[in-house]
Amino acid sequence: MQEIWSGLPEWLPLPAGKLIPAIIQDAATGLVLMLAEVNQEALELIAATGRVHYYHPHKRKVVAKGEASGHFQALIEMRLSCRGDQLLLKVRPAGGACELGYASCFFRRFTPDGWETADPKAFDPDEVYPEIAFSH
């Protein structure tokens, strides 16, 4: 799979420090899993590994999706927006994308009565991330 992505950094060069948004979508179901920001380093790592990497704003560094959880995302297809400033990454996920335990980070739905949880949990975040205490 790595041969497919080997030319990626050259085909989509990003200026140093520039981040572009990337929608991460399950290739099989079409479910939007998460929204991430990608820089040149992340593109190089995606090309080298065939797995999603993104800039983590709280850690202030590029990380592999699944680095802590084991829920890696194998890149199946990449699309570029018409203006060349947004990515769509279609992936094969190895588990839930949301660190709160859901398959998608977009598990909340707005209704006339307010926000509700629309999807069931896919995993127990306390088991997957025992070192992190969530306050959400």
C-alpha cells in the first residue's frame, strides 16, 4: 500500500507551518469519523506508513491516529477540494475515532429539545485510555 502514497508529499506540498483541514471518513460506511488538521510532516508520515497522521493541537505535534488507543486508520483514498485547501481521507478504521468512546466524533445531534447523544458508544474510553481522565 505504501507505493500508492509515496509521491504524496511532492504532489501536495504545504508551506512550513501551514495546516489544512482533513475530513476523516469511513470508506466502507461513509460515516464521518473526525475532522483533523494536516501539515507537511503529517503528509510525509501518511505517505510513509499508509496510516492517518495529523497535527494534535493539545500535544502540539503530529501524531498517528490510534497511537494511544490502537485504533489506527488505514488510508484507502484521498481527495483534494477544488481550491486545494481541504482534504477528504477515506479510511479503514481499526476501532472508534472518538476519545470519548464513540465510532465518530460527531455523535451529538441537535433536536428541537436541544443536544442529544445520537449514537451508542463503540468502546469504553476508560479501558482504552486509562491514563486520561475526561471531564466532558
